[in-house]
Amino acid sequence: MVIVGVLTILAFALRFYKINHPDQVVFDEVHFGKFAAYYILREYYFDVHPPFAKLLFGLAGWFVGFDGNFSFENIGDSYTENHVPYVGMRALPAILGSLTIPVVYGIMKESGYGNVIAAFSASIVLFDNAHVAQSRLILLDATLIFFLSLTMYSYIRFRKLRYLAFTPEWWGWLIATGIFMACTWGSKVNGVLAVFAIGVAVLVDLWDLLDHRKNPSMELFYRHFVARAIGLILIPFIVYLSFFWIHFAILTHSGTGDTFMSPRFQESLAGNELLMNSIELRYFDTITLKHKDTKVLLHSHPERYPLRYEDGRVSSQGQQVTGYGHADENNWWQVVPTKALPETGRGRIVRHNDVIQLLHVTTETYLLTHDVASPLMPTNQEFTTWPRDDLSRYNDTLFQLTLNGAHEGEAVRSKSGYLRLIHVPTRVSLWSHRDQLPDWAFKQQEVNGDKNPVDRGNVWYVDEIISGEDGEDVLARNTGQQTKSPKRLGFFSKFFELQLLMLQHNAGLTASHPYASSPINWPFLLSGISFWTQSEGQKQIYLIGNIIGWWSCALALSLYVGILGADLLAKRRGIDPIPIPVRNRMWNSAGFFAVVWFIHYSPFFLMSRQLFIHHYLPSHLASALVAGAVLHFLLSESIEYPISVLGHGTRRRPRQWAELGTRAPIIVVISFVILFAAFVYLAPITYGTPGLEGHQVNAKRLLSSWTLHFAAKPYEES
């Protein structure tokens, strides 16, 4: 208790030291501080990460008196001048980051390692500059890592009770694992990797339970399977859903995230433009159609397609139909009916699944598509127009207007309701993409016919009703209506729409960034991230880890793989160089840590999105646990055994204790001092104070790949 108490006090001291500096917005506080403000203002926003950690920031902000009126617009904006209680908000990740240290210590203790080894693993995280920097700011990683460590701790406690299956304590730790796993998943999008890590451990566990020598009854296996399904699938999913239920329950007003969502979703928010200003579409209205993904307007002009394209294909030489991003009269189309209409009344409203024609107003031609290849995509159909008075191709001008998710007969409204225009004869859909046409089309965006009617690029909406029939004032259609209340939209409709958007936008974060880095560089600390700079006093915060700790962990991982490889080769030759209890500890306990490391690291090699060194922090925590296990293996040929709680029918085995001798405490104390010294050496760029002269910055740049600010130019003698 004394050791873990000292480690915890040090953790709080290092993470709360000068937490009020800088009193400015730092790095991604521009995002996560802003999201906390939106919760307080109850304005809807969109983000690629699940809401749990951001909800905690919103709660912390509300608790310390933040009114939500500071917008966190730019890095460097002053908190003090705008009276923002930022220290209270930063205190949340500082507390969670500090509490991670005793949890790491507890993981090692519960896994059968002694106080000295547990303190060694905890000290690697305790004195890590990257973990400290992330824990002192309004960022998500401290929450993610804290709940990941709790997930691992709870699962280990659950596994230790395997001989007392289905007891209240066994159920308690199983459910705790599921809840903490859901909190990890709900903190950040890559938190889902914790689900896969625990999933791998559970599969190994279930495979072991299938062994007929250990479990002759399949009925018992089914009970174990169902229990794990409840504790590690059903309950975590319910908890994960609850984060979004709270998220939607709070964010009920229109905000910056509206435009990411579907019209149905937007109309469920109070004060939304679609809800307030949407107007029912009637036949003979003149409208503009906007493409959902690229935001261009359906456009046509008198110029025609060239007879031949550069690849030798032949066009129809019809009037060009394109996508144009600016207001223009050539974007105007009149909705023409293909059925008899009553003189007045609701029968003149355009509805879901109606077959219509679109008349291009300025050229008096109808929109048409036919079996001619489009300019840029030979597999898609060309869109053109046909003279109004020529009825010879009437059928080719017919389009079915279908609203997404609508019921039969639902009215089409401006700004409200995504739609598809499906060509009646050929069943292709009006489609667009970001590629530009050549100079002959003024480099406007191509529009063509897609043969896949449900492609996401087929979605459009009525952006504006320019005028009604005979110059009717379309705004008068809303006159006399009662104030529109938000429409009801089911929770699961909102949930699944948001999940899909989160996945799409996370995958779309592919733009270059000056501080992005490759996963292969992370374990070796080859680059960091500039969080904040201040020219006055030459101060900066640079996210970089403790180079001694990170390189030690990388070495430990290499040694771990080598130890297991050598053990496999020796066993192949009938040699048992490692005692069975020690081997089991290396394969099982240390193996669990290695699985967590690998699953939180390897998927980033498959991602094409922006990646940064802080994505490695969960793996770094796991590597610190592996480092402790490897150090124990190197220092002792024995382990504390057994560590699982014995059941009533469990065969008792002789108790043994690890013999580390005096070497272990000496080595750990030395490593403790070295880690602390390395931490202190880099502290000025971790805390952003004090400022450094140019030659001092050069000295802190331990690797040439670190891009620190205010470095002095090397002096060259003449």
C-alpha cells in the first residue's frame, strides 16, 4: 500500500503541476473544449468519436461554472481574458491520468508479479512525458487509457475466479469488464480495439473450456458461453447505446453538426433551418437541385458535348448537363407533371414516387438520359436535354422521384428530404462526383447516370424553390402555419445514421498534416506533435514520450518475442529450459498484455487516414506491462504461484513465491531514477514552461527527426 500510495501521489503531482499553464487553447482543445460548450448550450454537433469522454468534459464544464459561450476557435485564444474555468475542465483528464498509475500497478500485482515489478511497470507510465502532456489538457486520450486499464484489470480479476464460476463475485468482475470496455469504446473511435482485445482473450478462454479433460459437459460450456455473451456483448452494447441516448437527449437544438445529418434528423432539432423554412413542392414550381455529397447544383447551358472525346469515344453532341457550384439562372428547373392535376388543392403537390419531367427554364429543354457513355465514365450514361416541343423522345425524359426513407404519398419539401431521380426507361440514377470536365465544359463537375440505384452519390435535394406557377409567392405557403415543433425521430434511426457517418468521416481523414507520422515510427519515438507555441519567452509544448521508457518497452517486446520463439524451438527438440509455471505465466499473463499491445497497434498499418503518435499511447501502456513481465523473467527463475482463487473442487498445488533477491530492487530503483531524470530533462517542452534559448532547444532535441520550435541555427566557423 505504501508503494502504490507514493506512486499515486507522484502521479497527481506531475499531472497537476502548473496545470493552469498555458492559459490558452492548446492543440485539439479547439475541438473537445468546443464540444463541451455545445453540451452546455444543448446545440447539436458532429464528431467522428463516440460521446462518452466528451460528455464527461461537458459535465466537468457545467460543474465548474462554464456557460458555454467561449467558442475555442483558435489555438492560442486566451482563457483568462474570456473568463473560462479551464483548470476545472483540465482537471478531469488529470485525475483520470493520475488514477491510471495505481491501476497499472494493480494489473501487475493481480497477474502474479511482486511489488518491485509492479512498481517498475507503473513507473514507465508515471514518468512518461507523452502520457503526462495528454493528461493535462482537454483531450480524450487520458479517458481512453484509464478505462482501457480498468478493462484489463477487471478481466484479470474475472479470470482469477474461473474456479468459482457463476458466483456473485465472478459475475461482478465479468460485468465490470463489460462496462469498462464500453466506456473505453465510448471514449474514442479507436477504443473499439479494446473490444477486439478482450474478444481474443475470451475466445482463447472458451477454447480451453472445450477441452473434454477439463470440462466433459457441453451444458456447462453453453452456460459459460451465454454468461460471456451477456457480460461482454449485451451489457457493453447497452452501455454504449446509453452514451448516445444521453448525447441525443442533451443536444436537442440546431447547431454546427446539422448539415452532416439527413433532413429527417435535422428536422428533429429545434430551430433547424429545414424545420423552419422547408416548403412543400408543387407542380410547375421552378427549383434548384443540389447534390448531397459535393454540394453542386444541377446545371445546363446551350453549349454541347464535343463529337469525339480524347479517348476516341463519340458523344450525342447534345446539350451539356453539369454540376455547378454557384448561383446561376442556368441552375433553374421546372417540375412538370406527367399526370392530370386538379385545378387547386393538395393534388398539385409533388410526392414520393411521382413520375416527373424537369424542364430547363433558360433553354426550354427537358432533362434526358440515354444509352450513350458519359464524358468521363464509359460505364455510366450521358445526361443531356431534349427540346420541349419535340415529343419523339418523351419517354426518355421521364424520371421517378423517390424520397429516402419516405412512406407512400409523402410530400416533397425544399431543403427537407433527400431524393433520387431514377430514369424510368433505363433505371439509372442522376449521379455526380468531384471530377471536373475539360475546358469545353468550363471545368464544371460531371453529371451522369449511375446504374447502381442505391449508390450514395445518387442523392440530391431541392435546395430552393425559385418561384411557383404564374409567379406565386412560395413563402406564402407557410403563412398562417403554427410554429413548427421538432419532428420525432426514433433513437435507433439517429444512432445508426450517426454511426455510419462517424465511420465514413473517420476513414475520410486522409489530408496531409505536418505532424502526422507512420505507425512504424511510434515505438521508437521518431517524431512528435507540436501542441502549442508562444514566441514571447520561446515557450512550446511538444508531445513526445520519455525516450528511455519507450525504447525500454521496444526492447522488452523484442525480448519477449525472442523468449517465446526460443522456447518453441527448445520444446520442438524435446528440451524444457523453462519451468512449466514460468512458461505458463509468460504465455498467459504476459501473452495477454502482448495481445492488447498488438491489437491496439497493428490495425493502424491498414489505415489510410491521418495518424499521430498519440494513437500509440494505449499500446505503450500495454508494452509497459510486457516490460515488467520480461524484467521478472530475466531476474528470477521462479514466480508467485498459484494466483487464481481456488474453488471447492480445485486440486491444491504447493505454494511458491518469486525469488528476486536484492538485484531486482536495485535495478528498479536505478531505472526509476533514470526515468525520472529523462522526464525532468524534457519537462520544459512537456509543460510549456520555462521558455528555452535556442541552444537549449537544440539540446532537448534528442533525435534529429524531432521538429522543435525556436531551435538555434548551427554556428559555422569561417
